[in-house]
Amino acid sequence: MCRIVLAVYEDDLENPKWPPEGGYRMSISCVIKRAVYTDTEGRVPPYLIYVDHNAKDIVLAIRGLNLAKEKDYRTLFDNKPGKEKFDCGFVHCGLMKAAEWLVEKEADRLKGLLSEYPSYKLSIAGHSLGSGVAALFTMIVAKNGSLLGNIDRESIRCFAIAPARCMSLNLALLHADIIYSVILQDDFLPRTVTPVEDIFKSIFCLPCHLCSRCMKDTFLSEKKRLKDPRRLYAPGTVFHILDRRFCWIDRMPPFVRRAVPVKGRFEHVILSFNATKDHSLIWIEKESEKALEILREETDDVMEIPKTQKMSRRQTMKQQHKAALEKAQTLHIIDSFSEDNKHGISSENEDQKISSINEQGIEVEGKCSA
């Protein structure tokens, strides 16, 4: 997914300027549409629609913030706590407007592709600013399946890479089964609740801003943070790529940890020389590829029948999601919910929902593919 999103940054895919190692691994003929700023009128960052026949996947990929485009800033800055409601929680106002515009623009095209390839899944991916649009786009089509021809919830998934905080805690938990955030080590954006406008206004003193934010978050209790219904979080389930240890200079082989928002892992800004570098899609793609290669090396015998057959990964994911929901309920978060009363999800089909996640090769106990 990182490679496809990175391809959106290219002006000409046939003559790429900055391809990753091994190229984009895309068939140019399978790119259904490419939209640039003149096509979107600045309502949403550039995006492309791609049909991956090898993976049986229809992909909508959205690029991140363009520092040279004023309208991208307007989208990012258009937010005020508690201003925009969606379903049972709150969302980022500017990103929600962009997602709604994109739904109106491309819903029919995606519906046609899903009708043409009924066995394919729909993946929405984005980086930075685009990740917020992708996550909210996913929420809209998941809630209103008729927009895409009554697509099953299990056939939708979203990959938010280096995401901006765009939804309240209850929405992040509610959609943790279909939205996956990917964060590299010390990336500052998913951690800070400082208005992004303030950060860019003081871009030449970003370390000072991050330091003050770090001090403020340190002395704000976790219970108080979680009980604020307007506070926004990184969307869905978070996969945290770690490639450095405390006080280490060199990078180590990357591994991935799984988290949910109520764990509090991303509630504090980390003062690091890599806080902004880890936001780079190029670095995220490289470290994700390394993590995947490590996983492949450790599972060379994956095709062999295990001596002891067990479903530990599925049970672990189910237990962690259930624990997150229970913690949210004990904190009396506004409109909190149980795992059996939203979207008609029952304990009978919970295993199917977890199974759809497992198809992506995700491992939750220490290491996984990104």
C-alpha cells in the first residue's frame, strides 16, 4: 500500500522520478484514474484508483500534504473541537468535507468496479493528510453500504499511513476492525493534539512547540484525556513500527507492535531528532518492507502443517479489542458501546471479522508484516 500511495506523488508513472527499491510493482494499464489538483479543485489531495488483479484488490490511494498548496492547508486547518459530529462521535471538520466530496465524486466508479469484480476487496489508503481523508471515507461507505452496491463491511479495509488525528475515541474503536493506522517510531503527527495550524505557524520553532506539548500532555491525566468526547485520535487499530531503542544510535531490525487508542501509547509527543523524519512515506515504506522480509524469513515453514494447531493470533486480537471496549465503557466515554450492539455485529460472526483481518498477514504478538 505504501508503494501505491507513493506512486500518487509521481507526475508520470511511466518515467518515475523517485521510485522505491524494486519499483512500484504496479501495472500502468490497471490504473483506472489519476486525479491531480486541477481535477479535485483543491477539495481533496491528488489520488488514483488502481485494480490489483494479483491481490484481487481495488485500491483508492490518496497522497499527503503538499507544502506548496494553500488549499491543502485550508483542509487541514478547518477544524475546531466538537464542531463536526458523525454517527456517535466527532471527526475532523476539514477532512470530513474532503471525504464527503470524494464519496460523491468516485462512489459510482468504485461501485462499477466492485460490480465488475465481485470477488475483489476494496482498500482505501492514504498518507498524512490523505490518511485522514481515507479513514473518514471508509467510515462513510461502511455506514452506508448502498453507496457502493451494498458491499459487505468485511470487504472494506483502510490503511492510514502516518495518520493525522481525525476521529474521536469511540469512532476509532468502533472501526478498529476495518481501519489500520501505520506509524513509524517517533512520528509526531499522530501524537500531538496541538492544532496543526499552530505547528505550521511556528514551523521554524517546531522543537519548542513539541517540547511545550510534551510537558502539557505529561501532566494531563489519562482519564481526563480519554473522557473528553471531542478529543481526536489516530483512526482504528494502530500498528507501530519500531526500529530504534532508547539511547541507541544505530537502527535495529524493525518489528511491529499492535495497539488501540485507549492504551495511551500515542498520547505523548516524543522529543527526538527523528520526530519529523519518521513521518516520511519513503522511510515508512523502507521499514515496512524490512519488517515484512524479517517475517518471511521467520516463517519459511509457513506452508507446513503445524504440529500443534491453534488460533492464538485470532483469539489475541479478539481479546485485545474486547478489552479496549470494556475500558472505554468504564471511563463512561460518550456513546460508548459494547461489541455486540453496533452494526449488528454478534458474537457469532466476530470470528469472521477477525478472520478478514488475519488475511492481511498481521501478527499481534511482537512482530508482523506492516
